[in-house]
Amino acid sequence: MCGIAGIVAHGEVNQELYDALTILQHRGQDAAGIVTTDGQRVNLRKDNGLVRDVFQQRHMQRLLGHYGIGHVRYPTAGTSSNAEAQPMYVNSPYGIALAHNGNLTNAERLRTEVFRDDLRHMNTDSDSEVLLNVFAHELLQVKRLQPTPDDIFRAVNGVHRRCQGAYAVVALIVGVGIVGFRDPLGIRPLVLGRRKHAEGAEYMLASESVALDLLGFEMVGDVAPGEAIFITEKGELRRQVCAERTRLVPCIFEHVYLARPDSIMDGVSVYKARLRMGEYLAARILERYPGGKHDIDVVIPIPETSRTCAMPLAQGLDTRFREGFVKNRYIPRTFIMPGQQERRRSVRHKFNTIPLEFQDKNVLLVDDSIVRGTTIGHIVQMARDAGARKVYVASAAPMVRFPNVYGIDLAAAEEFVARVGDVDAIAREIGADWLIYQRLDDLVKAAQEGNSSIRHFECSVFDGNYVTGDIDDSYLKRLSLRRNDATKQSSNLGPRGNDDIPELHNHA
């Protein structure tokens, strides 16, 4: 899960890219970066940290140019070294910078091909650098001083032929323009926006429509699966589907947790989908209580994502909705953090209770999803400490049972709370009086009602069905070794790269 943005405008784009990354900060809190150009000089700033910390005034003053791309990152492949912050840059051909959201499932094989067959060198373990070098190699084949739109579309077609997995990409080609493309299944999101200007149209690509809205761009639509969008440095737009086989299978976890509620993804309102999740979950809970005779006094969401779902849930149960937790917004998302000890400490610092909403009540806590069980277990105990008689838990998502291989680094499978057994066993593990999960069919319907043309969603974390068809047990075992807490903590103790490169000069 990362956030990407690209803008072609008639004036400087540094501030708007900064603003876009701030809007997309929820998609990655590990690192941030921006590349801009005026068609000759390439200016780059990237480092570990939040957007507000990475970019100071001195950096912004150097990020000159009327088109550029940006990225916010949390690590799903490689390490959290700042050497792997994006965008990444290669000088040949033309000078290309690339920002990527997703995960290549055949990155290991491609890394060998890039070195042995394409004769290209890589400096990191990031699959994004692999993707950049594949795109650069395919574009190099045109052997033309100035590539045409058809040349660029052929290069993207080459990427689709060679790369497997999930990827939404924005790439800057110096002296040429910006290209954005999405994998042939459309797993990871990418949207296109347009804004009127006296000198002609300006265009923006972004992971979520909310970034377009807040910068004054009108949404043109989603980039289609396998489609490439090419915007010349003069603001001319071309688009073409470049993959041979395409179908739309977007990631359903975007609607559960990842995306902002004010975004529209593939024609589906994230906010509306989460409302429907609450309605379906209320019906599921009422199945436990014939005639609706439950003993739930109050429904309390665990901020922030579950709030939208919890409101119609409370309405469906004909009981009160209350805010019982105050959240410190400056603590990062805990599922990203390596190590149970760090997550436990962050949970204690992240939430505080409002005791009046718990005292002598039977409380239903609503969470968007349950992965390791660390956060929810501590929150259940906080509710009891605040005076709750009984604590029930409802998850807006089904049980997370399988690792995600398409760009969401949830955990190693053996670290999921699902490992302890059935729903009753998990309830005991987290200290709840009872626990209920959303049905997968209901979750799919909640999102599908917004766009009936979407026939399938990528739901692998719930059902183990990996839609790219290239995932086997050996891949999952290797993934587990990379993702477990011990490995993450060890890699985070390693040396940090030095990528504080204020400017890269390229004369196209």
C-alpha cells in the first residue's frame, strides 16, 4: 500500500505534489519523495518520514518544473531503508523516474533477467526498482531521440508481458511527459483528473480521487486495467489499453481499510460501501438474537475507519451509537509496525477511553478488520478497565487468514490471530465475550452494489484465491520469512542508505 501522484501543469507543480502527498499520507507513512523537471533538469528529494518532515523550504525551492511525480511509501518488499524511498530514477534512456504502488510477484525472476539479459544494474532489493528497469529497457528498444506515444504504449505493453502481480505506476520521462498505467487486473487503484487553465488543460494522476478533488481537478475516471495514460510535457493526453488480456478485479481491502471514505474507486463510493458493510453486519448480528432481543447497550467504533460502518450497524440494532475512544492522530497505523512490543506500546499511546460511555454497559466494539489481534485485544481490555460489563466485538471484514501478496504487508500468516482456531477461540484470545465477523459474500455485495459491472474483487486475504494465478506454497513460505516480526526488526537495525540527493542533472 503506497500513494502515488503525477501532475502536468502550466506552472510549478512542487507545492501541488506536496499537497497531494499530504492528502495521500494515510497510504504510506514510512517515506516520501518528489521528482520534478522542466524538461532538462531533474530535481529529486526523498527520505524516510512523513511528508511534512521530508520536505523543508530549502527542498521545495529546488523542486522546480511544470511536471512531476510523487510517492508516499510503506514497505511491502525490500527493507525500510531510505535508499528504497521513491520515486526511483535511471538516467537511460532519456532519464526516467518512477513511483509504484503494489507488488510484483515475479520480482526475483525479473531481477535476474534485468541483470543477465537487459544488462542493467540495480542498487536495492525493491521490486519497484525492478519495474523501473523493465520499463526503461522496453523504452530503450525504440532507439529514437524523442519517443512517440506509440513507442511509450509499446514499452508499457512490454511491462505487462514481463511483470506479474499488482502495480499502479506513474513515471516521468524527461523532456517527454508523464505516463501512468495499471496492471491488467486493476488490482491497485489509479485515477485521472483534468483541470481547466487559460493556457490549456492540466492533468493529474493519483491513487485516490480525493487527491484530485482537493486540488481542484475534475475526475475524468479510473485508469482501466492494462491501460496507459500518456500526458506530454505540453499537456496533450493520449490513452490506450496496452495489455492483451484484461479484467477488472480491484482489491476489496481498499474499501475495508486502505482508502479514505471520501474517495471513489472504480465507480464505487468508499463511504457508501462502508455504510452497507454496517447494514450487512447488523443483519448478521441479529441472527444471533431472534426477534432482535439483544443486550447491547451501545455501539462504539474503534477510530477511524470503522466509524462509517458502526453508524448504520447501531441503527440496524436499534441501539445507541457513541464515541468511546479518543484517538491520537499522530501515532502511525499499528499494523505497519514491526514487533508486537512496539505495537502494544503504540496502542496504549494511540487511544484513550471516555469512561462514561462504558460504565456498567454491554458494549459492542466495531473494528474494520482484525489481523494480529494485538490492537483489538488491548482495546477490549481498555473497555473493561473503563467499566464495561460485557465487551462484544464485530469486524466489518471477514477473518484474515491468508497473506496478501499484492502490496499490503499485513503480517506473516503464522502471526495472524486466526491461527488460534475458530471464532470462539479468537474471542477468548482477544478477551471478548463474543466476536462476529462479516461474511465474505456480504462484504463483496457491499462494494459491488456501487458498481454492478465489477464481477469479482481481489479477496485473497480472506479466501486464499490469488487472482494472478502464479502463487504457490513455496512463494508463500518465502514471503512469510520476509514478513515475520523477527526479520523486520533485524532489517530495520541495518545500515540506512543515503539518498538525500537534492538534484539530478540530465540534459535530454
